[in-house]
Amino acid sequence: MSRPRTFVPPAGARAYPLVTERGEFAVVDAPVAAGVEARGVALLLPGFTGSKEDFNRLHETLGRRGYRTVAVDGRGQFESDGPEDDESAYAQEELARDVLAQAVAVGDGGPVHLLGHSLGGQIARAAVLLDRSPFRSLTLMASGPAQISSSQQQRVKLLHDALAVMSMAEVWEAMQALEAPEELDELDALEEMLEDVEDLRRRWLGNKPAQLLATGRQLCTEPDRVTELAALPLSFHVLSGARDDTWPVPLLDDMALRLRAHRTVIEGAEHSPNTDRPAATAEALAAFWDAVAGVG
């Protein structure tokens, strides 16, 4: 899972429930910096087991570049409500229609830049394929053309099996016990930076089990829809770290070619460039959005 250094929104940002025709969704809404000309709005979708806080360290840089950024918890994800046990509520088309409603709610009457990280990228793709009109561009961040790698599918299966017999709290404790030693060292360092070490656990417990089961299955069975996506008259950006064990980087390179997309590789980052190298990631996003608008 992505591990944000803080769950506190940046200065000037607001955390609130965004009202849409599909219900309310928890968001962090960060404005354009004071005195900066507004260039657009971006809607940011987190990945599997992630949340809107995964984008906290992007907001200020993007605000200084003229972009209002709205990061959202999807249905049944952290602070957005959803059914506990009804997996049909989390079918990919349902989640995609949520994104369309969110884009309308934040768009101030115009199209928005859409970014999806990992699972969020596949949901974003599904939304664009349903209706591209609310969007100016699509950025797929560490999000590949089809199902996740075999090793990650095994991890999802372990989670599925665990949720069948354990509570969310019990699964959390089991996951912590299974952390590799180097990951434990990383977590210890992270705990020193978090104002509240319980935030990661609180986020995990906020996820609805049905959402995890349904979206985990989607990650393991997603078909390749790149040809379908490439047919749309939309600007695409494929951004990733230099290493990724969920979708190998060469696979992402090939997807970018098939989409005729702008391609960015963030050195020193892995599956979560937004938390691994936030400054470089934000600058790359702003540069792409500027190019879409013909700025510079």
C-alpha cells in the first residue's frame, strides 16, 4: 500500500464530503496558489488500499503551477461510505460512473485533468471509455494495460482468503506480522514522521471488505483495453517509477507507445511515485498539463 508521510492536508487545502449525483465522497481539495493564474482542475484517484492522502505532497507544487487538485476516496474507500458486503456496488462500471459524477462536481463547468494511480488508473480508464467529455487529459500513474503481475495476484488471493475468515482488524495485524525486515525498518522510519501512527491502521479499517474483494478481483482479471482507449481523441500520459513489481516498466513503456502517450519515468521511485518522489512527480504532471493547454 502507499504510505503517505502525513494524513494532514497541506496548508490551504480543505477536507470535506463532495456532493455529487452519485452520493458523497471524501476529498482533499487544494486551491491554486495565491497570485497564480489558474490553469485547470485535476481529479486524483488513489490505488488499491490507498486513499486521497496519497497525493498530499503533490498539492502545493501543483497549486504553485496553477492547478487546483482534488484527491478523492472512492466508494467504500477510507472515508467514503459504501456497503460492507454487497460487492455489486463496486463493479468497475459503478466506480467509473462515480468518477464521472465527481468530475462534474469539481469541474467548475469545464473539463478536468484525470489522474489514476494503480487501480485508480483502471477505474479512470473505464470512466473515460464511458464518457470522455468531462476530461481534458488522462494520466495513468503506475497503472498497466491489463491484469497485475502474477506475484501481486498471489498477494491479492491471500487477502481474499484472509477476509473470508478474519476481521479487518485481524487482517491488519497479520499483514504487519508478515512484513519483511527491510519493510519493518521502513515502517519504523515512517512512524517517526507520522503525527499519528494509527493513521495507516485507521485507513485500513475504513475500507469496506466488499470493496477490497471486488476491486482485488478486478485487478486480477482486467482485460487489455488499450486499443479501445487509444481510439479516443484525448491526451494521454503514462507515468511510473523506474521500478514496478505490479506492472513491469517495459510493459508500461509499450502501453505508452500504443497510446501515443507522453511518457515519464521518475528515477528513484517505485510503484508510488506520488509518495516516493513527490516533487519530481508533481513537476512532471504540471509540465504535461501545461503542454495539453498549449502553455509554454
